[in-house]
Amino acid sequence: MSDIAIELKGIDKSFGAVHANKNINLSVRKGTIHGIIGENGAGKSTLMSILYGFYQADGGDVFVDGTRTVIRDPNAAIAAGIGMVHQHFMLVENFTVLENVMLGAEESQVLTAGITKARAELRRLEEEYELEVDADAIIEELPVGNQQRVEILKALYRGADILILDEPTGVLTPAEADHLFRILRQLKDQGKTIILITHKLREIMAITDEVSVMRRGEMVATRTTADTSVEELAELMVGRRVLLRVDKDEARPGDVLLAVEKLTVRDSRGVAMVKDVSFDVRAGEIVGIAGVAGNGQSELLEAVSGIRRAEKGRILLNGEPIDVAGRTDPAELRARGMAHVPEDRHHMGLVLAFEESENSILGYHTDPRYVSGAFLNIDGIRRDAAEKMESYDIRPRDVRLRTANFSGGNQQKIVLAREMERDPSVLVIGQPTRGVDVGAIEFIHKRIIEMRDAGKAVLLVSVELDEIRSLSDRVLVMFDGRIVGERSPDANEGELGLLMAGVTDSREAAA
Amino acid sequence: MEYFEALIVILQSTVRVSVPLILAALAGLYSERAGIFDIGLEGKMLAAAFAAGAVAGITQNALLGLTAAMAVSVALALVHGFASITQRGNQIVSGVAINFIAAGATVILGQAWFHQGGQTPRLGEGGRFVTHELPFAAEIAGIPVLGPIYSNLLSGHFLLTYLAFALVPATWWVLYRTRFGLRLRAVGENPGAVDTAGISVTWLRYRAVICCGLLCGIAGAYLSMAMTGGFVKGMTAGKGFIALAALIFAKWKPVNVMFACLLFGFLDAMSIRLQGNPLPLIGQVPAQFMQALPYILTVILLAGFIGKAIPPRAGGVPYVKER
């Protein structure tokens, strides 16, 4: 028995011209939580997919428990005691928890006997690791955090001793993420080895014992977490010094450009998600809306940007009312000086199958610069897109590349460039840096501050409290569809956290 | 009593015309539940009917005819599988192609081989399926109500008819009580989950497509060897598409499939029965209208009366491992 659970030696993998993994060496000690950190596209997921048998390495060896192991497919990985929790859960959504856990490990052709055994085994695992889930619940009816627990149970059910988690907190609320970390510590205490892939430095510092950093397909360093710092890791990831703290001057607020008055919005099921919300955003200030995901921020953003009808209330843009209850028209709002960076760039911000240049004009495609008569002015569009690429450092610099082939950070910059370059008076931004790497975060934050300093009114919604605090001039906290408090961004984190959980103090109630 | 007898006759013919629908719809169920959409049911059934007619016509052996039907249908199913699983092609286009190939090839080969205007030789006694009386059918026939139901409605069908109805609970059992069924349903919803569980998506989907081919083969053989005594060109007459509609109407569930097919079969039987006969209160109805009725109903039902029919989520999408 060796002290090393997993050892990779000289792993190499290319996808066509893309060299995703270059001669990777890695040792993961048994019974530890080992973080692998790197920007999007650094090759972390590819490396783990090789370890799980999803892809075959072009070269190199894998040692599990000291023995050289060939992992040809996920079956071989499972047999070697490796389990994986994928970033996008590999669950059958309309199956029960039990069916999902059994799938592929059913024991016999007819299920009846297996089901009883599986149920008992699942019970045992749930108790041993405190992973409570209802075995008969349908997956799609479970909260995301519970779905993830099912993924972990699936791996444990198959007897995994080594658990790989790929960006596990990307879809979780802060509370769910904390719960996950408690589970992971518990698993570690029981002797499991955990490999945690992430691009979030905080998570690495909070939970790992050791951390390996990947950059552009190479393993650049391995550190003991206790002996390193966020700054050092960020520098290793990006390859240069990164400013994690945003530098900004005092805000000089001007006139109210965006006013929301007693706004009530229902979601598609008819549930009131925004309840009687009022606030102002002035020229030259950033108002941040903090809150746990699902407390009405998305619906608020959609109503303000004209995508969703509001039931009651008023919205004033540059002092002029918007017809919130009638036919709201995002194009009209855009023409009146509002720019909107949607929360979910894949579904609302971009058409991933389009060329970059096509996405760079979406929503502004009737602008005379882009059309001549009934036809698109292709040359003009591409020239314009190329200029934006230059000024927003969008890579690779290819206006004809399919948008899906850009990294998350670069995709987000495509949206930002499109919206910011129109010189709007009001900028509404949802989750500006979700799924964006550290280098791009720094850039995006700087741009948002620049917009503020140029006298724009910026409304920022983010579930990342750090982001809200470092960018905003005023912080509004949203809980259960209401604004439950306003704080300065320098207010202490615990106080904001309590507000986000809906705990308001008496001072607030009296006001 | 007169109406009762008429009803028994209509129901009996309902059963008769429902059988190919049930077989074809169950065939589609196996394929679509695994995520492979199949609008080529019609073509496979037609080719199978031709193969059955041709082989049974030459050999005058019903079993050989059935075997040939299933073999041809499975072969076409594998073509569809190759195009949509291995080559990751568009499943609709592949299905349409199979329908056209079957429609054309059966006529050309039929004319070249038998010179009877696209028909196969009339089947003699040995080449046809025969009907079977259930025990005591003759004895019970005299008892009022129960007698005619047993002797005329339940008894006196082809073995294939009983097989088709037996396949309904059997399919349910396979789908919900076996490992194969669990995996089949899973691969139609999220092939990624199946792949990461260490199961081959490709092999699983091929098996589903083969099941589909086998059942379509039986459906085709029923058409040319049981319902009639030989193959006539275009004899499926849209049954494959009606089966597909029934499958959607039934929301891809086996027992629902049976009832949906019986409903469509009933309308078909009614339209045959009512041709030329005046309806009470309404009077004479044009035969064309009655013939169109099942299809009109299909459109109405599918347009909204069934609520939302949610197809298997991975249906129609070739599985590609994501990076």
C-alpha cells in the first residue's frame, strides 16, 4: 500500500490543434483534499476526464494506489475506486434518486431484488456520511444542492475511494456550498481522497490540504495550502500579478437616471418574485443588489430590462416612465439608453452557434452602421467587431470564430463590449463574472468602474458578495422578493450575510 | 340486440385493425424511449409486409414469411441506427429516407419478381396465418351478452393478435422492472448519465433499435399474411404514422399506447362500417369524410387535447461526449 492515492506521470492530450494537457505530473496523497486550480481552459477538466476514462491520454501513465492502471472507460475508473461528480450533473432528471444511484450498478437483469438491496445500501451510506436525501424523490424536484449529494452518493455506492469534484460550487448558493464543504471534510475524515477542481481561490484556501495550479495545459506548481496565499495562487494561475482588490475613487452621484417604484413582478408560474420594490440609481454610482440566488433578483433584472412584464409599479428611465405592465420592448429601452448584460450569457446574451461578429451586433443589428438597405453590411460589422476585440482584449482575435469556441471570460467580454460601447446612460448587469477566469474578472471590474466614472448609472446584481462589496457604492440586500436593507459596501460581512438570510434588525423594522 | 351485435362486429374489427398499430407503436416506443426518433416505422412495416408476402408466396410457409419480415425490418432499423447512432446523422432525415426506400423498392422488386403490378402472389393456406378459436368458444356462443363477447370478440383471432396484446404488459415489465429497461429509459433522457455510469450508449441504443425492427417486422407480416392474403403496394397506408401519433398521444407509455391504438382502430372500424350507411339524426355522410375521420381526430388530439406530451429529453439528439 502506498501513501499516494493517485499519481499521474507525463500525461499528454491534444484535441486537434489544441494541446489541452502537456506532460502533466501530479501526486495526490491519500486521505487529503487536493485542489486543482486554473483558469477556464487551463486543462483541469480534460485531465480529470482522462483520469475517469472519458478520454484516452495520448501519452503518460496513471498510477492508482501505487499500481499502474490503464483506464480505458468509466467502468475501469469505477473498478479502480475512482468516482466523479461532474460540473453538469450526470443524472436522469425524471428518475428517482434510487434509480439514479442504481443505474449501471443494478446487479441483476431483473430489478426487483436489486431495488431492496440498493435501498438498504443507500440508507447506510446516507447515515454514514450524513448525506440525507429522500430515495424516492424525483431528481428534478430536488434543489441543486441535493442533486449534487445524489451524485456523491452514486460514486460512494460504487465503492469510490477517490472522489473527483469538477467545479462543484458553480451552481450552489453560499449556504449549499458550505454544506458541501462540511460533507467533503467528513468524507476526508473517513479516509476518502478528494480532488477538487475549481477556479475559485477562496474555496481552495478554505478546504484543501494541497493545491496544484494549472496554466495553459501545464501543471505549473504544487503548494501546501497552509504555506501559500491567494495572491501567490492568482499569480501562478494567470502568469502575472493580479489585482484582486478593485481600486476606485469616491463616487460622485448625479441625477437619478433609473428609478424603480413599488415594483411587483410575477414569474412564469404566477408566483410573486419581486414584491413592492423601490430604489434609485444615480448617474456616477454603482448600486449593487446582493442576495442568495432565487430571491427575485433575476425577475427584477428582467423587468427593468424590459424582458418581463411587471404587475404593478413604475420604472423611470432618464426621468421618463417605461410602460412596465404593457408591451415592454427591450429594443425600445436600448434606444432610450439602457444597456443590459443578462445573467445567463448562454441563454440570453449570445447565440453560441453564431460567429463572434454576429453576436457583437445582436440587438443593435438595425443600426445604420451595420445595415445597408435590407442587407447586412458584413464588412462594417466585422471591422467594428475587430475593434471591440482589440479594446476588450477578446481572444482569440478572430471575428469569424464560432462564439461557443471562446472561453467563458471571452464570451462575457463579447457581451460587455456590445453593451458598453453603445454609450448607454444606464447599465444593468447581472452576474458579470459568473464562470469567468481571474484575469478576465479583473478586466471586467475595471470596465464597470470606468462606466461609473464616466457618469453612467450602474445597477449590478451578483450572488458573489465579494463582488458586490468591492464594486458597489451602495448595497441593497434582496430577500424573498423584497429589499430588506441598504448598507454601505464596507459594512461587515456577517451583517450582510444575516440580511441575505432574511434577518432584519429592529432598527430596520422601525424605519 | 341488433345494436349489440353491430357493436360486437365493430369492436372485432377494431381489434383486427389495431394490431399493426399496437405492434408498430410499441416498436417506436423502444426506439424513442432510447432517444432515437423513428419516423421510419411506416417504411419498415411496408418492407416487412413485402418480404413476408414474397417469401411466404414462394415457399407457402408462414413462419418463413414472418422470419423474412423481421429480418428485413431489423436490417432497415440497423441502417437507421447506423445513420443516427454511429454517424450521428439527423434522425428525421434518415427515417424519411427509409420510408421512401421502402415505398419504392417494394414496388420495383415486386414488379420485377412477380409481374403482378407490384403485388405478391396470393397466399395459399400454408402461407397465411390462421385464426384460432379459444376453448369452448362454440359452446359458450349461445349465452346472451357474455357468449358473443367471448366467442366473437375475444376468440377467433390470429396468434399474432394475442401476441400483440401480450406485448403490452411485457413491454411495461421490460421497461420498468428490468435492468435493460432502466438503462433504456435513462439513455433516452440523459445519455451522459449512462456513459459516466460505465454503460455503452452506442450498444444500448442499437439494442433498442433492433427491438424496434423486430416489432415492425411482425406488424408488417400481420398486414400481408394475416389481415390479407398477400402484399399489395402501399398497403401500410399511413399506419406507421398513425402508430407514431398514437405513441405521442400515449406519452410514450406502453399501456396508454394500447388504448390509443384501440381508439384509432375503433375510428377506422367505424369508418369502414359506416360507409354507405346513414347515421341516425345526421343522415348520409360522405365516405371520404368517414375515412378522413381518424386523421382529423389525430390532428385535434395532438394539437392540444392530450396536454403536454414531453418526449424523452435526449430524443433526436446524437450523443457526443462533451469536452
